[in-house]
Amino acid sequence: MPGYNLVEEPWLTVRPVGGGPPVQVGIAEALARSYEFEGLVVEFSTQLPAVLRQVLLPVVADATGAPQSPGEKGERLTRGGFTKDELGSLETYLSDHHAKFDLFDPAAPFGQVAGLRTAKDETKGSAALVATAASGNNVPLFGTRTDADPLDLTPAQAAHWLVHAHCWDTAAIKTGVVGDDQVKAGKTTGNPTGPLGQLGVIIPTGRTLYETLLLNLPLTPPDNLGLPQWKRAPHGPAWQPRAAEGLLDLWTWQARRIRLIPYQDEAGQLKVARVVISAGDRLTPMPEQEPHTAWTFTAPAKKSASALPERRPRRHTQGKAAWRGLEALLTPTRQGPDGGFETSILLDQISALQEDDQLPADYPLQVETFGMVYGTQSAIVEDVIHDAIPLPLLALQQDSEAQLLLLDVAEQAERLAQAVSNLSADLRRAAGTDPIPWDKGQRPGELLLHTLDPLVRRLLAGVCTAGADDEALERGRLAWEQLAHRQAWDAANTLLLAAPATTFGGRTISQGGKAGKTQTYRLGTAGANFRRRLDEILPRYADAVREAAAARAAETGPALDHDPGADFDD
């Protein structure tokens, strides 16, 4: 059986800088020409952090060293590509460990256990590796394929899904294998999801693949790096719960024991249609040096003077855009009596680079977020979370004008959504029905957030280019409030026009209690309350409208008519 070495085989797809068709390269070429590529192109979004963490980042960190100081990291970023010495180190490193990257090596296949088998030599279809493919009990009754139908993967596809399984695989029962002394009745139970499945993953990205690699290398002393999986003793079928021994061990964590079973088709091409997957090492606890997540501080379970808030990885919320979690992305550390937030280690260190003038204020930093939503005891994948937003560097500085602006905008959007939902609730009460339950159906406020989404993203891009220009930021804030006001009223008018005639007279509802208080809900009062809330949420636009009205009354000055973010284009 021919080999397939990831060092030179074209299993990675990259996007050239300046456009053009994607290019297929191996690890060596991807790193050597990393300044020529914008980034990786993957078949499934959550494969991106898996490839970075399981392959590219550990190779770079182990071969060239992780940066030791903000100055060193800034200098390496400014260079825009690896130096001649660094390229030599990478070439030597990949040559020395070349055999370890062979996907089908008979003795030590990459990311796998050689000879892994069950007691009855059973195998599973390769669909067991693929998060998007139904398998086992999850195959629909009238689906187009079943477990009996082969799903042929190319070696490149198999490599992507292999590292993806180590990062994101589902939990629950796994097949028992020979050599695992913790197998009971041919199975292992209690398996957690892959390590990234327990996080809200945050990946900062730059203008090129090289910059993305450097942005994702945290400042790490050599003693804290540890060893990647290919420099450790080959794994056997047995597994254990243990702590990560350094950053590289964490990144290349072998959360499953896997064996890909290749074959050659009629054309002589290598394919993977069968696999063996069993339990792997269990990461306990989640290390505090995990660089690719933000953190949440929760109130301690036991109330006492000495009890400290618990620090846990912050997971992304299904259906929410990344900008709706800006507070966690922009907060270095904020704790209160009931908890708080802390941004990722990487974003905190990127902020330090900008403060030390190692990165310009208008650097086009992007942040990509990834997450997995599991269902039924985390044994199936229900949904995948992925988003990307521009993140102004100045907004990472505590209490800067850019940070305060973005936090205010995110809060205003949430309050506008709540105001529209409250209007809907008041109109439904006036019509004699109950409000839409918060956990059922789709409330009108969520639809408003969908329409506000492009405005917020445009504002984020505008703040990136505005830099420290406070006047431009204030113009952008006013432009945002104007169009947000317009969108909110459009949503409100849809509800008001759909209200039945009975809402004019309204309905009186008892508030309960001994006093026997009542409240009357009418169309007119609902609209007036909404108008008042809008003025409270968007005070700058409300003030500007009043000033413009006074100016028009005195025949001086036109009405407001701005495009959000247009002021940033000058």
C-alpha cells in the first residue's frame, strides 16, 4: 500500500493573496509560502481550527519557537514571512520527523494507532468520522444512504476529518478495542466530546496565512511548550484521563484512538471507506493556558467570604452573531459579585502589541468564532456555529472610545430587540392573547437583530479604519443610531399595522395581589411606550432629531440623512 505523507502531499487547500483559484499544497509548501496565501480553505468550517491546532501551529512553534515577548512577536509579524533561518529550521524539522506525518504508515500512522482493532475485527464506515454524515441510529428513515453504503474519502479528506475528530468528536459510548483494559461489554462509556467541543473557539486571523499563524502563537516560555503528539511515544489502544503537558500537547491532543483503513480503487487511487474509532485520552482539567477561548467567571456554588468565582471556558450561543458577545471579546478581565468575563489570551496579547506600537491601529484584524452544538447526551451534532467579524485593535484597549462605542452599540441592539418584543407583547395583551413565550417561537426582536446585523458589521469595519479619530467615531455613532432607529420603526410598524381593531379599545388585565391592581393595554399606549423606549435607547439620534426640527422651524439646516459608516470612508 503506497504511503501518503502530509509534508509534501497536496492535502491542504489555500487561497492566494490577491485572488485566483485555490491551490493544493502540503505542510512544507504551505509554511514556506505562507506569505503568499490569504488563508486555508476547508470543506467544513470547524476543520479550520482543527488543522491549525493539530498540525500547522505545533510545527511552527516547535521548529521556530514561540515568541517570548510582545516585542519579538511584533517583529516577527512585521517581517511578513519566515526568515531564511526560520525556513531552514522548518525544513530540517519536517525532514527529521518526516515519517511521523505519513497518514498510512504501518507502524506509526499520523494521529492514529497502528493495528487498532475490535475483538471481532469490526470496522465502521468512514461516515463515523464525518460530522456532516448521518451514521448509526442517526440515519434518517428515508435517507439517500445508509451505513451499508460506502463513503469513500480521499486521503486529503480523511486527514481533515481525522484531526477534526480529535478536536470535535461527539461524546457518549465508543467501541471497545483490544488492548483497552477499561472496556466493559465491548464498549467504553462516559467519553466527553473532543476538547474544542467544550469551548467557544476564537481564532484571530490576519491578512495572510503567515500573519494568522503568528497571531495564534501565544507568548510561551520554552519550558511550557511541551511536545506534540508525533514526538511522544506512539499511542496504544489504552487511554487515560490526564492533564495536558504543555501547549503542544494540548494542541495535538489525541481525544480518540483512530485507525484509517485505506484501499486502492479500480483506478489505483487511495481511498478510505472504513475506520476504527475508540475512546482516547480525557483532558482533565481544561488548562488555564488554553489560548483559543474567552472565559466566564461564575458565582461559586458555596457562598462564603473566601470562595472565588469559577473560571470556565465561554461557549458561543447558537443563533447569535459574534458581535453580540463583544463584551467577552473586548474585556481583559472583569469580575463582579455574580461573575464576569475575560477575553482570550491571544486577543489580550494582540492588544498589548497595539499599545506598544507593534501593530498599527488600523490593522485589519479579523476574528472567527467556532462552536459545536451537541444533542442527546452530546452523542449527535445538532448545529455548527461559525462567524467572522472585523475587530478594531483600539477596541481591545480598556475604556478607549472605540471600545465604549462598540459595547454601546451591541447593548443598544439588544435593547432595541427587547423593545420590539415588548411592543409585540403589549399588542397581544391588548388583543386578548398571551405574549409569545421567550423559549418558543420566534419573537419579533430576533428578526430586528437580523436586520441590524449588516449595520453593526459595517460599523465595525468603519471603526477599524477610523482609528483614534474621535470625531469620526462620534459621526459613526450618530449614523448608526439613525438607521437603527429606522429599522426599529420598520419592525414596529409591521406589528402595529397587523394589530386587530379590538386593540384600539384595549383590554384590562388584573395584576393580582391583595390591592387588586389592573392595567389596560391599548394600541395607542403600546405605540407611545415604544416611542419613549426608542428615545431612551438612542439618545443621540433623539437629540439630533429635536435639534434638526428646531433648525427647520427656524429655516436653518437640513434634516438628518446619513449612511452608517459613510463618514469613515473619507
